[in-house]
Amino acid sequence: MIIEIFRISTSLGHVNGKTLDFLSEEELNEFNRIGHSGKNSKGVKMGRVEYLNSLRPKEEQFQLTKIKWDNGDFQEEFILTRVTIPQK
């Protein structure tokens, strides 16, 4: 089992920088869409963790903890924990 910790900053729900390099461009776009609107590209209400955990459920699990709240500047920060489960 491998545990990785990422500190991510968001602006208007979108991740700043390239801190989530384990996501494809398409996956990151969907993650950002969900962060901004609370819905996926099909219009289904979904959270970020729910989305991440749906990508590769037998290989990865995620947890997201908010550490800085939006104070009117539309900026937030999170700690994202990724657990990679070795395949036999």
C-alpha cells in the first residue's frame, strides 16, 4: 500500500497548478467541473471524492479534507490523500 498526500489550492473550484499529475487531462477537467458546479459533465450531482473513488476503485482510494475555506475570494485549500492498493 502506498499513501500519498497532496496539498491542493483551488480557485472557483478549479485546481491551481499541476499537483494532481496522476489524473489524465480529461479526468482533471471533470474533477474541476465537479469542484466548480457540484455536478459532473452529465449534469449528475457528485462530489470530488465520489468522482475520484469511481475512477479506479480496485487500485486507488481517496480522502479530501478542507483546510482553508472561501472567505469571499473564491480560494480554498485541501489535503488530498491517495492510497494506492498494490495489485497481486
